Amino acid sequence: MNYWQILLIAGAVFLIIEMLTPVLFFLNLALACFITAGASLYTDNSNILITYFVCFSLVFLIFLRPMLLRTKENGKKTGVEEKYLGKIAKVAETVTSTNGVISIYDERWSARSITGEEIPVGEEVRIVRNESLMLFVEKEKWKG
């Protein structure tokens, strides 16, 4: 197996680890692996390749990671957060703490009651949180 193949595999492993633990650390190592894999096409000297990997890893960790972390912290809300959180929806199937369906913008979403109370079909609810494709709702309190 050539160095470039090993480095590509290592880079892919680092990307998978980054997807499982989004800490913006392993992404830097993956990028360093991919760049070093490109350099390995021009040299087979392992000392040079190790030096490239270490240098690129350090450069990415020192410069790229803080920039990515700032972007993540300042980040805008996700599409679900911006479009649905705080909005009023109608209950399409009775919502409990374990199951239910709501309808908003002519879309059906799995929902759970955040308070644990049973919310019957036709009631209005406010979306207060999301976890992946699950929306958590509470019964809308009438103003007036």
C-alpha cells in the first residue's frame, strides 16, 4: 500500500470521527492528511511526509480551527430553528410525551409534548425546541 492510499484512508477516518464528534478538531487532521497525500505523489520519503502532516496539522489547528469555532458560535440558526421555532402549529394526531404529529406550512412533523400533557387533535401548539426531525411543542396559551 502506498503512502497516499494510507493518508487518504486516515483522512476519511478523521472525517468520520469529526462527523460523530463535531468538535472541529479531527477536521483539521483530515485536511492535513489529504494535503500530505497529495504531496506523497511527489516523494516517498516518510520523514518529509511526517513533517508535512505535522506542519499542516499545526497550521490548521492554530489558524483554521479558531476561525471555524467563531463561525460556529456566531452561527445563524439552522433552517429548522429559523423557520419553525416559536411558531404556532395545529395538532394533526394527538400529541403526547411519546408520540404525535403536528401540521405547519402544509407539512407534517413528528412532535412530542414538552410538558408531558396530552394535546388533542385540532389544538394549536407552539414549537419550542427541535431535536433532529422531532419538534417539541407546548399547548398555546391564549392571549387576551
